[in-house]
Amino acid sequence: MARRIPELGERRLPELQEAWKSERRGWARQRLRVIRLVARHEHSAQEIADLVGVSRATVFNYLRVFGEKGVEGLLQRDYGIGRPGLIGGRLQRELVEKLRCGTFVRAKDAQRWLRERTGRTLSLSALYYHLGKVGGVLRVPRKTHVRKDEAQVAAFREEAAERLLALIEDPHRPVRLWVADEHRYGLLPVIRRCWGLRSVRVHAPYATKYQWGYLYKALEVDGDNRLELLFVPRVGKDVSNVFLQQLADTDPDALHLVVWDQAGFHPRDGKEGVPDNVRLLPLSAYSPELNPVEPLGGIVKDGIANHLFTALSDLEAAILAELEPWRRNGRLLRQLLGRYSIVSSANACGRC
């Protein structure tokens, strides 16, 4: 036979009400709510359990404790808070900094570092939990040239708006801002990770063929967010000037500001061959992360990966097809631009 909820006497109800008014701990209010619902005599034990979010047995357990020890006993926990965690406080902050710097290649490296710091060995399963808890993920690092100057990078971010504004001579002339870059492609296949079945080795076709081409790319930072492309067999200052002329021809009446890196085959601002309506702003050296066009190279490689092309014309057609959605949809390009400082600089400039 199912147990019935007993009647509660009137003697302890004032004490219960006072505790309800003053108690703010979640687990304690849950216990008090069970007893308050019992005292109303409007619900069954199962209904109270469903309302509070506990089991029916827990309802009767709270009733037993309340009957024997009153409110004071009900609001006592008979267990401790457990042993303090291994990773917390200063050690956790150190771990986050190590992850930010990419110190650990393997989880075992982090395990060894923790053992040296604490004298205790954390299991790999527990380590993975703590790594995830602080936001740790396995990532491929980006190559950074040893000659890169972080101070110059910071200065470019701070001064870009002023430097862009200094290139604008006529305040009434329309201005269009571009970020440009180029990348090499070839018949040597690009191999990327792909989805497969567990315990089944996936194969990708491969052949060693050294035949290359180059793709110039320019993305308009504001306005129509156009994407201009130029396939060429080689790079050089003369070829770079041809591409700059292509950008200039998109709007002959406008002044075109082009931001790109300091590659040796890039002409400098004001040099012979640069179109009259084009001004150039070089990025700080060895800082591709400042250029919003860079990710398009990765997008192209992902699209052509694990395919074997026998002719450059076929490869170029595949690259063009991969970039076609970006050429037609300015919204996609705006999303690509969103996290780069050059956009903020253009807004601060007020003319781009």
C-alpha cells in the first residue's frame, strides 16, 4: 500500500515560515518548499515531487527529518564539500596562459607540466575535462616569421585610419578601399583531412607535378564588397600593376586605396606604372593576419583538396567555381571582414 502524507502539526509552522523568509540557498529552499506544500494538504506526495523536481522518496525523507529534527535538522547537510580540485586559482590561470601560447603539443605534455607543478599525476580523462573547462582545444598553430615585429603590428592597427586619410588628396572625390593579396596554386595536389569510417584508411589521388599559376585577389572593404580576381602565370611588379589597373577600372572616377603586404613584387606608392587613381598602403612586415583576404586562400584549398587535376585550366575553373558564391554575395564577404581591424580603421577614416 502506498504511503500517505502525514498531517503536520501547527507547532512548527511559524518556524517554517520564518526560515522560508530568510533562507536564500537554492538547495535549502527546495527542502523548505517540500514541507510548505505538505502543510497545505492540497497535493499528493507524487504531485509535490513533480512540482519541486525531486523523487517521491525524497519527499518522505524530508518529512522524516523535519519531524525528527525540525527546520534546523532539515537545513543541515551531513556531507562535506569534497576535496579541493587539483586545478584552480593561480594554477588555472597559468594553465590558460600556457594554452594561449600553444606550449603543449600533446595532452601528455600538459600532464607532465602539472605533475612538475603539483607533484600529483592527473589521469588523461581528468586532464581532458580540465582542459575543456578552461577552453582548451586542439588547434593547428599559424606560422609566424621570426622577424615579425609585434610593435609594428600594433602601430599599424592604431595608425591605419590616419595613414589612409593622408592618402586622400581631394576631399570631394569618391574613395574605394581594397585589401589585396595573391597565392600560388599548382598541379601538386592539396591534401586535407576528410570524413571517413573508423578503422578504414581513406586514400586521396596524388601525383608529383610541378606546374604553377598565381591568383591575385582584392576585396572591397566597404560599398559593394566586390571581389576582383586575376589568374596569371607568374608574379612581378609589371603583373601587379596590371592588377592595380583592373581595380582602378572598376570605377575610373574614384580614388582606390589598396592595402597589401610588402612582397618584393608589389610596387610602392607613387612609383612608375601604378595607376594615377590608385594609392598604396603597405601592411606591417610578416603580418598576414592583418589582411582579410588571407582566409580566401584557405577556402580555395579546402575546395580543391584531395583532387588530382591534370591541367591548370581545370584547376583554375575549380578555383573560380569555389569563389563564385563570394563574388556574387557581398554579405559573405562582409562576414569575412567583420573581425579585422582594417574595417574599424576604414570607419574611423570616415571617407572609405
